Amino acid sequence: MSAEDARSELRQQIFSLLSEVAGGVLENQTIEADTEFPETGMSSIEYLALIEKIETKLDVFIDLEENEDLTTVDKFCDYLLEQVPAG
């Protein structure tokens, strides 16, 4: 799998999880990969639920104190791809 394929697959997984936790917010708008979550009306509770789902599904730990800028799908992709050893 190419790096771009891996990124695309990861992006889709994050969008799916985002839809699960913020379905009501997302129903009436299109969220792009670079849309800042605060612009969507996402609550902090929904954001924390998203973090928890990402950690569970992808078996990672996200330290929010060190990663306060994880505010878009693309930023999550960048962060998560950095956590996975190239192989």
C-alpha cells in the first residue's frame, strides 16, 4: 500500500468516526479534511469522544497536552501517520 493510499484509508476511518460522534453536527454540512472542528459547531465532549474512538479503533494514545493542534481530519492523519513506523 502506498503512503497516499494509507493516508486516504486513514482519512476515511477518521471521517467515519467523526460522523459517529458528531452526526447531528455533520448532517447539515460538508466537512472537508482541512475544516477546523470548532468551525463545525463540534462540542468539546464530541471532540473528546472522537479522540477516544480514534485511540480505541487504531490502538494509539493521543496526548492532548502535547497535541493541542489536532483540530482537523488532516492534522489527525499527519499525527497518526507519524506514529506508525514506515514499513
